[in-house]
Amino acid sequence: MANIRTIVKKLIPTKLFKCIEPYGHLVESVVVNIYYGFPSRNMHVIGVTGTNGKTTTTFLIEKMLHEAGYKVGMLSTVAYGIGDDIKSQIEHITTAQAGILQKRLRDFKHAGIDWVVLESSSHSLAQFRTWGIPYEIAVMTNVTNDHLDYHGSFGNYLEAKRKLFKIASKHGRKFGVINADDSNAKKFIDTMDRSITYGIGDGELQAKNIKLAASHSTFDAVIGTDEYNIRINIPGEFNISNCLAAIAVGREVGLTKDQIEQGIAALQGVEGRMTVIDEGQKFQVIVDFASTPDAFERLFESIRPVTKGKLISVFGSAGRRDESKRAVQGEIAGRYSDEVILTEEDDRDVDGNEILDQIASGAKKSGKTIGKDLFLILDREAAIRFALKRAKTADDTVVLLGKGHEKTIERADGEHPWNEIEITKKLLK
């Protein structure tokens, strides 16, 4: 079927489709499931949801299963595919529209895939885009304020996340993996008859003897008398939490201690997730997708202690998205960073200067002053170039936030090619 979404929209006029949101998406999901023959039936589907950490957790689970010899497919914000044949995700979307999603699942089925790790966004769950998928293991990384422009309230957002667990409670293993460090953990635990909790500060599966380094972390994952000696090649304490979620899945699936340890260590990184760029420069440069207050807090908490010199942050905030987070992100970045450089980030048809002013109001509250340690440079490439020139010593760190793996940047006149990692490498050279 060349374009199932086009056909559905012919059947349901656009105005009516919007009026009956989210049920227009439900109709679309039903149609494409029937067309592709409900491809995810007889597959073991692991769903990963949460505000932050979904992508890294998805990659960790997929790599662990793949290294253990399982036939596994992955669908995530960054990429999708099977084994070593992983393709970049071009769309600015976590969980694809129903037509694309079901086609890819059909392709997985034809390739003999038994297991699927599916990063599942609150939008896709609320809009029934994942209808017909028999999740049997549900993973929650954390839940903090995000996408309130769509969901309307935190309660609605939380319920969209819990929907994954309600679906998983009816299929296959009926198993939940829940972050005990999250204040909403009990709401997810109550959804499942069978689950495991994990955390750095709480939970049945805990991280002990944590050692953080600039390029990796090591720790012991302990549950009862079982202990796993873990090395994760993605820095940041928050990634230890993501690692614990993956270990919990591995235990439920039946992987051995060696398979879990070796599978985690085999993942060398996730594009745009704490990606360290080394072009021979003296200072450190990190690209990350962080774009929420919680993600900012976690990222800066990890980077600040290991940065002896200046910490310089570069970021913006997407247009036509939650405005309430902008000043908060500015305040967090201002509190941790020595210098803050504000720039565009998918401004779309919103005045970019207005967005920068909103973020700057928060940075000013944390003590930053425009022209001294707070700079507003709308053109993102120019902002990155400026930031790199501000770093002088081997102890300095530049963090570029918000774009991560994405291959386009959205402006008022549409999408433009963009590759943050490659552009930064070019500027460093």
C-alpha cells in the first residue's frame, strides 16, 4: 500500500479527522493493522516509555538481546532496524505514524523477528497509534512534565504513559519494569500484577559502587543474592538508571549473568545521546538530545562535577511546544553553566527571538547577565562556533543540547538539513 495515511485521509476529511481526535488515529490504526495482517501478533513486544531515557534504554535492551542471539528488531526515536542493519530515523517523532509503524513491523515479521523493542511515546499511546500491538513487557524510565501543550495536564500525560502498562497487563508475560526513584512509581506498580522496581536510591534492583568517568560508568547491579558487574559506555549517572531498566528486562527474558554484562558493554553509544566529539581539540564537546527541565537537571548534575574548568551550554526551545518549560530550562542551565548561549531549536513559525527572551528570563534569575555570561545568537551554527571559541583549556566542556541525532531543523519556511554532530566536527576542524 503506497500511502495508507493518504487513503485514510480521503475516507476521513482533515477537518473531521481533527474534530474526532484521537479517534481518527484509531481508525487509521485499525485499517493499517487489517491491511498488514496484524504483524506484531506472535511477536514478543517490549515497550519503553517515559519522559527521558527512552531511547538509550531501548538501545540497551536491543543490543543485549541481539548479542545474546535473539532475533530482535528495534523502533526508536533515533533509529530502527534489525541487528547490524540499523537505519537512521529521519522524522522528528518518537513512535512513527500507524502506517509506517505497522509496515516496519510487517517487515520485521517477514525477516523472522521474534522480539521487538518499541520506544513508545505518550502521543502515540494517547492517539491509539500503537493500537493492535500486544505489548507484554512495559518499561517506565521516569515521568516528569512534558508535552503539556498536547495533553493539557500532567494527569493526562501520566495516564497516557500508564496506558502502555494496562495493555501489557493483558498479553504474554504481563510484566512491568518500573523506576522506583520516580515519585509516580506506585501508580505504575498498581497497574501490573507482576513487576520489578529498579533505582539508584530505591527499588528491588539497585546500583551500588558507582564510578563515573568522562566517557563511561561502572557499577554493580544488585538484587537479592544476584550481582552484575556492569560497564556502560555512555557517561552520566542517569544512564545508570537506564541500564538498570535494561538489566531488569534481561532477567525477565531469561538471559544469563554473562549475557547481560556483555550485552550492556557491547553498546558503544547512541547517536546524539551524551555523544562525545573528539577532533583533537583541547576541551570536551558533548552533543545530547536533552530538551526538558528534568533532562537538563540530570545532565548538568552529571557533567558539572567532572568539569574542572568552564561549562558552556548551547540550547534553545522548540516553537509550538510547551512554553512553560523555557524559563525553567534557562534557570537550570544558568545555575550549572559558567556561560549560557541561547539559539534556535526548531522554532517553526514562532518568533525565535521571543523564544530566546523567554529562556533568558530564567537564566537571568540564576544570575546570568547578557553580554557577560549569557548570549543570544539565533543562528544555531553561529552559536556553536561562538561557544567553541569560548572554550580555552583542557578542563572546559561545551554541551550542545536539544537536537541530538536529528537530521533537519525546522524554521518558518520548512525543514532544512541539519546534523549537529557533523557541523560541530566541521567547526572544530
